[in-house]
Amino acid sequence: MPAQQRTGLWLIGARGSVATTAAVGLLALRARVAGPTGCVTELPAFAGTPLPCWDELVLGGHDLVHTPLEKRAEQLAHAGMFGPAVLAAVRSGLSEVDSEIRDGYHPATHTGAQASAAERLSVDLRTFAQRHELARVVVVDVSSTEAPCPHLPEHDDLDALETALADPARSVLPPSSLAAYAALQAGCSYVGFTPSAGITLPALQKLAEGQGLPYAGCDGKTGETLLRTALAPMFSARALKVRSWSGTNLLGGGDGVTLADPVTVASKLESKARGLAALLGEDVTAPLHIDHVPDLGEVKTAWDHVSFEGFLGAQMNLQFTWTGYDSALAAPLVLDLARLVAAAHAAGQRGALTELGFFFKDPLGSDEHRFAEQTARLISWAGSL
Amino acid sequence: MPAQQRTGLWLIGARGSVATTAAVGLLALRARVAGPTGCVTELPAFAGTPLPCWDELVLGGHDLVHTPLEKRAEQLAHAGMFGPAVLAAVRSGLSEVDSEIRDGYHPATHTGAQASAAERLSVDLRTFAQRHELARVVVVDVSSTEAPCPHLPEHDDLDALETALADPARSVLPPSSLAAYAALQAGCSYVGFTPSAGITLPALQKLAEGQGLPYAGCDGKTGETLLRTALAPMFSARALKVRSWSGTNLLGGGDGVTLADPVTVASKLESKARGLAALLGEDVTAPLHIDHVPDLGEVKTAWDHVSFEGFLGAQMNLQFTWTGYDSALAAPLVLDLARLVAAAHAAGQRGALTELGFFFKDPLGSDEHRFAEQTARLISWAGSL
Amino acid sequence: MPAQQRTGLWLIGARGSVATTAAVGLLALRARVAGPTGCVTELPAFAGTPLPCWDELVLGGHDLVHTPLEKRAEQLAHAGMFGPAVLAAVRSGLSEVDSEIRDGYHPATHTGAQASAAERLSVDLRTFAQRHELARVVVVDVSSTEAPCPHLPEHDDLDALETALADPARSVLPPSSLAAYAALQAGCSYVGFTPSAGITLPALQKLAEGQGLPYAGCDGKTGETLLRTALAPMFSARALKVRSWSGTNLLGGGDGVTLADPVTVASKLESKARGLAALLGEDVTAPLHIDHVPDLGEVKTAWDHVSFEGFLGAQMNLQFTWTGYDSALAAPLVLDLARLVAAAHAAGQRGALTELGFFFKDPLGSDEHRFAEQTARLISWAGSL
Amino acid sequence: MPAQQRTGLWLIGARGSVATTAAVGLLALRARVAGPTGCVTELPAFAGTPLPCWDELVLGGHDLVHTPLEKRAEQLAHAGMFGPAVLAAVRSGLSEVDSEIRDGYHPATHTGAQASAAERLSVDLRTFAQRHELARVVVVDVSSTEAPCPHLPEHDDLDALETALADPARSVLPPSSLAAYAALQAGCSYVGFTPSAGITLPALQKLAEGQGLPYAGCDGKTGETLLRTALAPMFSARALKVRSWSGTNLLGGGDGVTLADPVTVASKLESKARGLAALLGEDVTAPLHIDHVPDLGEVKTAWDHVSFEGFLGAQMNLQFTWTGYDSALAAPLVLDLARLVAAAHAAGQRGALTELGFFFKDPLGSDEHRFAEQTARLISWAGSL
């Protein structure tokens, strides 16, 4: 990527915890009040990859709410995620980012055809790019998880989809997919960091190919699943037979509320379960729960109990508890993805970036879930850009 | 390796828990009353490697005690490691193995020069090989951990070592190293499955090279360290900064007694600590304890607490508890090592088999501790034999 | 209670894991191949209470299945709950118990009015008592948990209930309550060791009063809830504010299957939740799950995460994992209850034995859930008999 | 206690984490920016006890360091123990407390007889009481744990002790005991909140009796031991046989440094171990470690593994992890003790206040370690004042 190419990072859900943390973090990195802990692209292995530097990233986004980022950042600081020095250093920067956030799309507040909503979103992206003289924009969905989206024939056929979008009587795309459609129409690459439908619909993937745009997803891998993809290959390599892998997730924050809804949580649980079966090569008993526990605040805790059989049928087990700030785990990966997808776009790559499976619970275009293999693929790919 | 080449597996500590479990397991595999769970060399990746099959392995060994294997096996069955059907199927086979166990070496009971003790051990190995028409013998040390061995100049110089061994007034080698010396003199390859000195002395490694013999070690990786080598690379790959990694091990069985001695445990703790620093690329606070808790019987439990820092300095942690039958974890690896080292020997390999680091806490000749990388190296190497 | 008064212990669900373990245990205690670990009534505090001794207890029961107890005991031994020596010592005794087990009641297989079914069950109890010259019989329900029972007006009015029972067209009592009715009609006291409706219906409690019979329940407290009732008072006494108490239960065995049904599990979860609110004096966030994980066999594991607030709002937490053999925890309490309820009956007590709350998740007639207070009450009451 | 009697709380170690938290907390309670969570004496059970109210407590103390309390409080706020609003509300109050802190005694900096040091400390206490017109002063030792103190004959005999104290060549009392001596000489009651020798020496207890002063100790019970004293009675009441109770403590803060010294830690480990044996009625295998893990900051984490045997010898286990802010757990108890000991003093009680065992790992004058019983005793005693 040529030097001096400014890159936009446009966040769907720009006032949520993950987006706020990404904004605080980017500003803190620029102000040098925080180091790049948690930023994968700052590891030595990526030194030769032509990535936009922190100063070249410009933030904007869509959201439905209007709470100022500064206020959201205060809440996160109060929750213990970062200290007052960081907050003080980024306050003015957050106001600037605030001025780049536009109203998102929600079916309940939109009248008219979905095409007109998409057009509005696209215009927001194009004017953002022009205003800041951006070489390109990466759109990343970090909004709340949607309920699973029923499949429609139009999801498989781009022409049929566009006909339906133009029909004011129909609502064929969930908000995450409408955002992806708008991004592609505006010439932006797209990353689905949630389990929502987003870019997973075949018609949208065809559009991305046609537009020459890369995309990646789905569902950022930041906790329990990260551990599972690091640990399950260990059992396989040692010929130990996992018999059950039970899990419970306690979430305090934003997504906890959303996931308290049993319909919505289905997306998340499906996304988590697919990986485990793929990793272990067979279905095992794997009960999995996500509970909303508000007093945990921004913290999430996962408990996993793995029962396995060893030599001569010996019954053994592994338990782990993972406790972390959900947004502090996710936000640096969002910055990493923006840099890597921008670099891929600059290098002319299009379609699913399968080498980014490292970042996702449910990697698009890849069935490789083993974390060490994903790491090796990512580094090799980044070295080739 | 040509077919029909019978291979000896000679166990130092042949009546201990690991050796007994290996014997029960091998006999159970032959009798088809147990499957190969836990046996790495039975994975599809090793299908093309010319390994001796279970029927081609012949067991023998040295030990200082005379408790019949059958009685030891009853104790292990009683502890819940395997069921009565397995025990019934292997009883007569255990008597046969018993008849191949000879008195080991212990400085307190030996009179005369260490050279004569070594010669006696070598003769045991040679006659074992002749009696069973073995193509080769792999000696594996699974005896109790020794106290750390003070360094002597003779450990670095084979000639000086042999002069000292011939001197009845001196005792220059700890039992594990004397056993390694005897093995090499008898033309046998050697595997150190404990943290004892064994083959780690430079003079012995020179002897192995001279004899054209392969060797491997040290200290089988079966629990806490296995998990550490699977998990630490995950933190590194995600640019998360591990700040402390604290561990406590509760051991019920054999090695628990030995390791209750603070001098002896030093070997084990050093072996464990070296890997962690290598994995994380820096020293972190890493208190580590091994406690003997007799009521746990054959079970060991390890608790690890990993404190790490993420984006913007967020403090997070991972805890895990690993509970397993120590010998059920170790024994199949002993069988795997016998097969792999025999195949390497047959293929003309000599010196440290660095590709076997997968099996060890403190891999000889390698500073690669990352489990996924060790797995890939092992499989690649096995495919080349 | 006068000496030499033989006492019957009649188990509903007499071939289940808990009943089988109780039978094995009673026979092992008599044969002196096992000590009374887990038997509360053998503690010194009960030395002066006139309890039937182990030799005076006679076992019988109802069940719907016909698997011999000996076979069930073999399964439990195989699962590691007790050793082969115990099994060998009790085999013949189990056959005798087997001969005292009669077919239980199930609505699907019974034709005619429920009254006739109850009469059949009562006759089984009366002839059991006569055959063995028993001074009295305690009926204990250890059968699988039933789905919650919809409330009917007849449950509150004994006359109306009996009219309905006589009507072949109606089925007003769930099996557990029909068993309780039959027990009371036969002059037997009754203990509900499950969360099923059993004796909780007011009409049945009135019948018990009328018959001069004592009863106790509900739902044996053997694991997670036992810990909660020991720990929650600690938080209260220290003025620490519990903000959430999340739990996950993994069950391998019998009740695991039953509780995999979301309707049935509702009984159990309600029973567990009531206590927590009572203990903490307010409702807290308390998500709770019960999962069936067959490979755990007879073992159950519970993980609890307690988030609490301390001085100046400091956020802290406690986590625990409890791993045990469900039936080994429950069975000695069943024997204890038989002895204590028999002694209460002999002493002329009638109605709810509120001092037995120590044994139950949902103590009948008491809202004292604090375990230490329950212990003190039990001991004081036992001393008064 | 008559109303309007102002009470001094004099802290040995007045600039440490516990003392600073106590000061912040008392000021926050007065300013009504924090509630009394964690303050036992604010529970309804203590409503009738004539305790000094928060406004009647006056703080002062001894310390060897001069870091302002305000700076220490900033560190604690930064560590997440309390929020910026609390800090802001107490800043000016902390300066006032600062002005009441005097130099403590340390053998390395004192010249002359210990008697003269004691006299200086006593004068500090007397002038503090006069300056603030205090009805009485309670001295509480919250300084760092001392190494175990070798027993001297003078510790048993007050006359001999005073002779030795007057001898400039001798140093017969450790600092904690010198502080206790000075407190008693100044007419102040004394509480040992650490495992240091303090008031445990018989000569000092005789002095307290002679002076008509009450005292209490030793070693505040705030974490692992608190849980042990809540849980161990549960095992006993259920006749379950604890076979081992293993523990590991990870401490980040102040006492962690002190306890990293193996000699000093001996005091603490002895104090912890005594209780467990008393609770279980027999010695069990109980390895116990305290590690200093600086990155944990003000947090401490304890992991306990309890292995127990149930009916028919079934092997089961309980594990728990307790994670909390050490000072947030301890500080409210220090305030509670000041109020309760002042009330006892006002009521004319003298000698060991055995009913305060609720607060201590190693209760002076009592061998009751069961937490529920300690709670009942405390409440009953407080009701009698």
C-alpha cells in the first residue's frame, strides 16, 4: 500500500462498548498514552506488511443511539477497563469521532423501500471518504447481535434481491445485511464482527466479487471460543477422546442484554457450536449457555468443563474459567482487521479473506478452526501482501 | 523398518505406575480389550510410518523392588484407572513380563566400581535382546525423579568418565545416567521420560553419537506443562501480555512421595520453569508448587492462574484445573516413544531426536516449546522415516 | 423407641441409583465391610437418640423396572462409587431385597380408578410390615423427578380428593402423591426426597395429621444447594452484598436424563431457587442450568459463580466446583431419614417434621435454609426424642 | 455507652493499605458517599448495641513511612477498589488524619532501652486522647506481619519483662508487642489484626487484666480461612470425611511482599493451619502456600482443593477460588472491631474478648473456629452489652 493513504474505519454500532473502546484505544495509541497490547498487527511478524499506521486511520460510523462517545468512555473507565489518564488524553478526540457518527438503519423507523435506506447509508460512507480524502474505507459491524434471519430466495440471487429492495412493501434484508449491501455499493470492504447475517448471504458475496471488494467474518473470537480452538487440537494431537465439553458464559454488558433473548442467542450458540464439532471431528455432548448477569458490568466470565477419556478408558477432566473485559479483548482486533482488510483491498484481493479465520468464531470461507494453524496462515498471508 | 523386526522396550523403573500401566496397556491392546486412546502413533498421520506393531513389542526392565506387576496392576485398577475386564485379560501376560525384570542399580547396594554395575546392566539388555531375537531395544527411564546431580568435569569428557567409572572409590554417575551409559554400551537407544540427569550429560551424548544411537528426552509432558505449551502461544499470538503464571500441583501417587523432598523437586520445577520463560519470551512471575497429597491416589490435579494484560492495560485472567491419572497420561506416550525411537534407529538416525519435543517438558536439542509447532514437526518427521 | 422394634424402609424407585446405593450401603454396614461415613445419625450427637440400628432396618419398595439390584450395583461399582469387596459382600443380601420389590404405579399402565391403584400399593406395604413383623414402615420417595403438577381444587380438600380418586374417569394425583396417599392409608410415615409433588398437597398433609403420622421433605440437599446454604449465611453475616449467584449443574446419571426435559427440570430449578432468595433476603440475579452429560456416569459436577460487593463498592467473587457421586451423597441421608422419622413416629410426633430441614432443599414447614442453623435444630430435636 | 463519647481508633501501620482503606471508608460513610456494605456492626442484629457512631470515631496512628494518605488512597482507587467520587469526597479528611499519624517504633532506628520507646508511643496515645477529648482509644495493629518471635522467659512474667525493657542492652519485645505494651500503659484496649506476637504474650495479657482493659485477636479472617470456617463444619455435620485440604494464596499487595519471606510467612501459615485441624477434629494433609504475585495489585486470590470421602468410600472433591481486594475485606472489620471493643471497654469488660472470634483466624481465648457458631456468639454478646 502506498504511503500516505488515509484509511477509514466505519463502525456499525459506533457508540457501543466495542466501538467506543476501539476509538479510545486508537486515540490513546496516537497520543502514546497506551501501548499496543492486544494489537496483533503490531507483533514483529507483521513488520513487513504495508498496513496503514495508527495516524492514517480515520473513524466514523452508524448508530441508532445518540449517547456521546465521551460519556460511554467514562462508563468504561468507571468499569475499570482503563484509567483516568487514558480518558483525559482522548476526550477531545472522541468529540471529533462523535461528529462522524450518523444515524443507522432500523426497520422500525424507516419508511419506504429498503433500497432508499441503503442509498442513504452509502451516501454517508461516500461523503465520509471524500471529506477525509480516504484511499478506502473498511466497514466493521460491531453492533448488537441480531436474531437469526430466515432464509429467503432473494438472499441467493443478486438481481432478485435488488428488485425486492426496491419494493417498499418488502423488507428482505436484516439491518446487518443492509449495512453490508450499502458498504459494497459505496465501494467499501466489509467485516462482520458479530454472528448476525451481514455479508453471509450469497447474493451479497456475489456483489462483493463483482465490486472487487474483500470481506471477512464472522463473529469475533475473543474468549471461550478462542480457548477452545487453542485447546481442542491439543486433545486431538494427543489422541485423547473428548467426551463432553460443557460451557457457561456470564455476560454483564451490552451483548448480555441482547443475548438474554432466547431467539437472538440462538445465532451466537450456533456460531460457537459449529467450531467445536469441526475441531473435534465429531459431535460431542456440548451444552452451552449464555446468561446476562448485569452486575458483572463490562466483564464476561466463561466456565468450561471438558470431560475426556485417556488410555485404557481412564476418565479425566479439564476445567477453565476465563474472565475478561469483552470490549478490551475485541477492540484491538477491530483495529487489526481494519488495517489488514485495507491492506488486502490495496493489494487487489477480493472476496472472502479466508486467512483471517484467526479472528473469528465462524470463519467465512474456511473450515480451519485450529488456532495455531490459523495463526500460521495469517502470518504467512500478511507476509505476502 | 523391515517387517517382522521384533523390538524390545526396556523400562527403567519397570514396576512403577507408569511402567505397569504401559505393560497393562500393551497387553490390553494386543488382546483387543482396549482401544488406542492416548496413543499418538495410532493417529492417521502416522499410518505411513514404519513402526513396530503392538505384537512386535517385547517388554522387560530394571527395578529395585520386587512387587509383582499383577499386584501393582490390581492397585491401579482399584484406583479406578481401568476396569476389571482389562485386568482379567492381562494377568497372565503380566507374569511373563515379570519374568523379564531384573534388579536395577542402586549405589547403596552396589559394591565395586560403577563400571561393573554398568556391565551387569548391559549384559541384562544384551541377553534380553538375544533371548527374544530382537532387532533392537529402546530403553526408557520411567523411574522416580532423582535429586539434581552436581556437575563433574567427567560428565563432559567420555574418556575421563570411563576412567572414573573404573575406579571403585568413585561414584560419578547418578543411577539414571549409569542406566543410559549401560544402554548405549549395549547398543540400545535411550529415552529419558523423567527430569533426572540420564542422557543429558555431554559425555553420554558423545557416546551415543559414536555408537550411532538415537536418544530423546527429557521429562514426559502430560499435564500442566502440556496445557501451558498449548495456551501460552495463544497469548503471544494475540499480543496479550502474560504478567504472572502461578501453578500448584497436587500429586497422590508414586512421584508425589519423591517430589515431597524439596531437593528432588528442584529438578522437576526447573524443568517446568524453563519452558514457560521460553514460551513467553520473557520471565514472568511464576510461583510453582508440587505437593504430595496421598489420598488422591493415582490422580494428579493442577491449578494454574494466569494473569494477563490486554488493550489499554485491562487486567484479565485465566484459571484452569487439570485432573487426570498421571500414569494413564504417561504410559501411552512411553509406547509411542518406543515405536518412534525404534523407527528412527532403524532408519539410521543418531543423536538427539529433536523432533520428539512434542513429548517432553524439556526437549533435548530443541528450544521449541509451542505444542502446535511440536505437533507439526513430529508429524512431518514421522512422515519422512 | 423400645428395643427390638424392626423398622421397614420402603423406597419408591427401589431400583434407582440412590435406592441401590442405600441397599448396598445398609448391607455393607451390617457386614462391617464399610464404615458409616456420610451417615449423619452415626455422629456422636445422635448417640442418645433411640434410633433403629442397622440390623433392625428391613428394605422393600416399589419400582416400574425389573433390573435386578445386583446388576444395578455392578454398574455403580463399575462407575467407581465403591469397590469390588463391598460388592462381593452384599450380593446375596441384594437378592433378598429384590424379592421385596413390587411393581409401582404408573398412569399409563393402570386401568380403573386411582383409588384401586392406591389400595394395591397400601396392601403391598401392609403385607410387607406383617411379613417382617415390623413396628413401623417409613416410605421414602427416591424415584425420578416428575414434571410440575398442575394445581387442582381436590388437592386442598381431602373429601373431594377421595371422591375424585374413586372416579375411574379421573387422574387427580401424580404418582408421587398417590404413593404418599397409599403410604398414609397403610399407616406409614412418608419422606419426599425428590422435588415431586408427593406429600406437599394440603389434602395429604391433613390425612397425615388425621392418621397421626409424621412426614418430611422435599428434595434431598446433597450438592450445590448444600454449599449454598453453608455459604450464603457467611456473606450475610459479614454484611457482604451478593449481587449474582450463577450456577451450572452437569449430571451424568439417572436424574440427568429426566432433568434434560425442560418441563421436568422446572420442578428442580424452582426448588433450588426458592432457597437462595430466602437465604439472601432478596432476589439476586441467579441463572441456573441443569445439563445431562451422559459420559459423567454417576458423577455430578456443579459450578457456581458468586459475584459480591464489599466495602466502598469493591467488586469481588467466589467460584466453586463440587464434584461427587450423586447417589453416594444421597443414600446415607435416606438411611438417616428412615431412622429419624421412625424415631419421631415412635415418639408420637405427627405432621411435618420441620426439624429435618437439614436434609432438604425445600424444607416442608420451615423457611430456615441456613445450614448451620438447620444442623443445630436437628441435633436439638434428636436429643429430645 | 453514654452518647457523645468520642472514641479514638489508633492504627499501627496507619499508612498501609488496610488503614488507608479504613480511613477512606470512615470518611466516605460520614460523607454518605458510600454505604456500610461489609460493616458487620451496621447489621440489624447490632441495632441495640451502644456503639460509637461513625461521627464519633477519630483516627490516628503510628507508621514508619511518610507517604501521605491521599497518595496511598489514589493508588487504591487506581487499583479499582473504589471510584473517583469516593476519593474526591475524602481528600481533605485524609489530610486531617495524616496530621494525627506519628512515627512508629522500629528496633533499627531506636537507641536506648525499649522502655523509652514504649513511653514515647504511650505519650502519642495520651496526647491524641486529650487533644480530641476522647472517652477511650482502641489500638488496632494492621502493620505488616512480623517474623515469628522466639519465646523468652520475660514474655511470661510482667515484672521480669519490665526489668528487661529498662535495660538498654536488651530488645525483648517485637514491635507489635511493644506497641501493645504502650497501648495498655496508656489505658487503651488493643486488637491484633495480624498474626504478629502483639498481645499474645502472657505478660501483656496480665498487664491488660491489671489495667482493666479488653483486647482481641489474632489475624483478621477475610478470605480463604473465612471460607474454611464456613465450609468445614458442613463436612462435619454431614459426616463426610475430609482427607486433604490444599490451598494456594496469590497476593499482589503489601503483605504479599512481606510474606514472600519464608521466615515471616511461617507466622501466617501456622495461624491458618491451627484452625483447620481444630475444625476437622483431626490433622489432614493440608499443604498451604502464599505467593507474592505483584501484578495482582491489591487483589488476592485463593484456590482451595478439598478431597473428601463419602458413603462406601466414594472419593469426591470441592474446589473454590476466592478473589477479592484484601483491604476492602479487612477495613470494615477494623472499624467494626474499634466500635465493639470500645463498647466492651465502656461496659467494663477486661481481658480477652473471646466472643470476637468471628473476626479472627486464630481467636484469642477461644477454640471455636466454626463461623456460624462464632456469628451466633458475637450477636448474643453484642446484645448483652
